[in-house]
Amino acid sequence: MKLLTLDIIVCNEIKYMIENTPLLEGEKLPSERELAEKFEVQRGTVRTGLKLLLQEGWICAKERSGYFVAPRRIEKNVYRISSTSQTVAEMGKKQRLKLLSISRKEVGKELSIKLKLPIGTKYYAIERIRYVDDEKISLEASAVPYDVAPDLDKKDLENNSLYDVLEDDYLNNIAFSEQEIIVVESDEYTAKALSIPVGQKLVKQQGLVMSKEKEPIEYIEAYMLMDRFVFVNNDLLPKKGRN
């Protein structure tokens, strides 16, 4: 059990300020001196509390500028299928998708194992960049069997969720997925696509989405900025006020 020390109390009080006062994302927090006076503690105690908030993703620091309210992270469930577009919309954030490419290809040896389909099976290769509040947050590559959505290349995949298109126009039996979440470093292609340095740490989510009949619907590999996403199991854990 964690002791309720002064720095933790300060940390919790600042969380309360963020959640219950008009402190918006990107807004600067009061200075360490002002916070110390407000809570009647030493500046060192405030500094420790702020470090805790940094670790938990509530705030971010800008050199020589101070501390700012961090953007709220996008929740991704590690065990259930969920639409990122729907999650972002529910957060009230502006989002858009940029379609980099969509083409018809044939499944090769490596993808045959991942997609659980014979080599040579036709599929759509789709690559998109997701923007939230005009910031690139993820590079998403999907493989959708041609038989699942024969004219998918004629659909509007920049203004619609892929899952919405699949469910509304082709099928309504998307059931479950097998997912793996790992930390990787950006290569030259990913770095250029997301406008980040080569070697930056990213979260890679990869997995297979299947129907109730256990037929493959989509294999996806998504490369996501670590500070914009949080991975949870909403079936087991209580939802936090902020992630």
C-alpha cells in the first residue's frame, strides 16, 4: 500500500484541478512557486508531485516554459475490438484520415501465416495516417481479403472508419481479434510518414480480426505515438478520469 505522502497529495490535488477547473489541454499550469503557496508546501514537494504527474501522462514539460496539461490519451482495449475513430469522436476531438495507398495484391508466405489464408489469395493492402487535432498520431496498414469486400477500393476510407465500411456495406459479424502489442523503434519509412526522428519509440499493435465463423476479416499493423495512446482492458479495470 502506497503511503499518502505530501508529494502524492499535491499530485492528486493538481489532478483535481485539471479535471474540475477550466484547465484545458495544452494550457500552462501555475508555476512551482504559485503551487507551493497554494498548497502550503515546499517547492521541492511540488516538484516531486509534478514528476509523478509527468510519469502518469497528466502533464508535459517544455524546456524553459514550465508544465502544461497533456493531451488526453486515446484508449485502446487490449482484448476487445474497438474503433479508434469512434473512441476519438467520443472524446470530442477533431480527427481525419489520410489514405496513402490502397491496392490489390496477393498473399505471400509471411502474410499467409498472419492472415490465415492460402498463398496467392487476393487482398486489399491499405495504408493510412491518422491525425488528431492536426497531429499525426499513427500509421495504420491493413490487409483485407478481396472476397470480404470486393470493391473496397471504391469506398471513402478517408472520411469513414474501416470497420464502419466493412460492417455497413459488407458484413455484420465482426466478432473478435487476436492482438499483440509491442514497443518498436521507427525505421526510415515510418519516421518519414509520421514526421518523427528515426529510432523513436512507438507502440506497434498487430493482430487479426475475425468473424463469428472465425473467418479472417482484416490483419492490421498500427504504429502509434506512445504519448497519445493508453492500452487498457475495460472489462477488468475501472475507467480512470484521464489517460
